[in-house]
Amino acid sequence: MVGVELAVGYLFAWAVRKARRVAGRMDAEVDQALDAGMDRLHEVVVSRLDAEPALEWLTEEADDGLPEPTRNTRRQLERALGDAAAQDTAFAGELRQAVEAVRAADPGRPGPTLSGNTFNGPTAVQLGDHGRQDNHFGSS
């Protein structure tokens, strides 16, 4: 999975950050890492989908102060990114790397965690991407 859903979310965050640039600054180091990652993600996407209307809609919605893209914009952009990634493995790789770079720089998105849960009896927990879990009950 290329992570088109994450890419769209980060693209919207990029547009929001650009729209709010004059409003103040976060911690300078984190801000620089996020900016660099989001700028790179934006470059990767625009290099392939520059004519995609949903990219313009995404920017307009961020400029209008929406907290997230509309469902239609998100769906359209996810479809366009998914189609482009399916047709071009090099683009899919670039997109994956760009999304992972933003993810790594995003302090608001720590790695998988599990806390505050109580389990009684047999329990299985699976965290992270691409996890695999095999359960076998009884004799086989």
C-alpha cells in the first residue's frame, strides 16, 4: 500500500500550513523537518498530478479554513493518487518515501502504542503496518 490516504491528509496539512504561515511558528526544528517533508510530498504529487482538479480544490479548502478536505475532494485525490501509483511503480516508490518522511517528522503521530486497556482471558493485539497474526485453536 502506497499510503494515498496519508498522502492526501499530509497534502491538506501542507496547504493549511502554507495558508497559516504568517500566524506563528511551532518549534523551529520540528517545523523545518515537517515543512521539508511536506514540501517534498507536494513536489512528488504535483510532478505527477499537476492538472488534477482535486489538488486545486484541496488548496482552496485549506485557504477557506476547513479543518479537513471535503469527502469529495479526498475521494477524488485518493483515486487519482492510487491510479497514478498503480500505473507507475517509480512514482509509487517516491510517494511512499515522501509519506514516510513526513510521518517520521510528525511529532503528533508517534509510532504504534497501546495503553490504558484491560484484557481478561485470551487476548491478541496487533500493532503497526503490514502486521501478520496467525491464531490456531484446538488441535490441528
